[in-house]
Amino acid sequence: MTAATANQVRGARLLIVGPPGAGKGTQAKRIGETFGIPDVSTGDIFRYHIKNQTPLGVRVKEIVDAGDYVPDELTNEIVTARLAEEDARNGFLLDGYPRTVDQVGYLDNLLGEQGRPLEAVIRLVADQEEIVARLTKRAAEQGRVDDSEEAIRHRQEVYIRETAPLVDIYRDRGLLIDVDGLGSPDEVGDRVALALAAFGIGELDSAVAN
């Protein structure tokens, strides 16, 4: 059995976190493809329902338009339903959830009842100044006048503030895997694969192993 086939058969139950601009979305898709698991992004789910004006989308849009955060209860409901779908039977990669300590507790109970707890939390680590410089340059090249350096720095600060308590929780549980998030998508992807394999999750193909 090849490494690729073995990883698809095995599946995985993972969470990925990383600062805006660190390429988290790209790596989430790669990990999902490697293990044959869905990349479950709460942001993508919300946008889908809002765009298609589903009953859920109407509720979420009203909350967002009012400038409020989507409450934990509603977010938990959405994640529960998504993880119950057939394609998540062999695992999942959570992206953007949990965001609060209460959501961590809910997820613990949900997965514990199912007998399939999280196996690891991948954190893409990148120097803040390098990310700010990268995003500021990209904004200028693409003419994003609203994407100022101040706005970019604010998003970085929000990320740090929101994720710090969660990172501490998962570090204390021995589930945190730090990966250097700077470099090309392939370079970072290889680092993620190596880190997961060292953690006992997944097998490496010869190109990455060497």
C-alpha cells in the first residue's frame, strides 16, 4: 500500500490555526486532500448559507449586519451537523473552530461522545512583521485601498488575542504541533507532513521523507 493510499484509509481528526496571511487555507486544503477528509471552515459555511439565502444564512446575516458575533450555540449547531455528514466519517480538519474556550468544551464533549477525539492541533507560526510586510505589499499590488497596514495589524492582534487561550489549552494536552508557516506552499506543506508523521499521524511519500 502506498503512503497516499494509507493516509486516505487512515483519515485524521485535526484542527489548524494560523495568523491571517500565513497560508492556512492553502495548507488546510492540502491536508484535507492527503487524508481524504473535509476541510471544515465555519467561515466558508457561513458564507455559503448567506450567499444562498438559506434559513440559517438569513439568521447569520442578521447577526453579522448588526455587528454582533455569531453566538456559540449557533456555531456549535452548525459544526455538529457538518461533522455528522458522510464525508466526515473518516475524520475532518477544523478551520476557524473552536474560537472560544466554551467552544473547546463543547467540541470535547461532542467528539468524546463519538469516541473520536482530536488527534492534533497544527499551528502555523510566522513572524508578524514578515506577514504584515507581505500582506501590505499584496494589498498595494492588488489595489486594495481599504486593506491598510493598520487594518492588517489589527487582524493580527485579534488573531493573537483570540487564539492564545486555545493554544495554551491544546499545548497543555500535548496536542499542539508548531510548524514554520513562512515559505512556499510546497515547503510549508512538506513541513506539515513531516511534523504530523513525527507525531504518529500519516505516512510520508519518498519525496517528502527524503
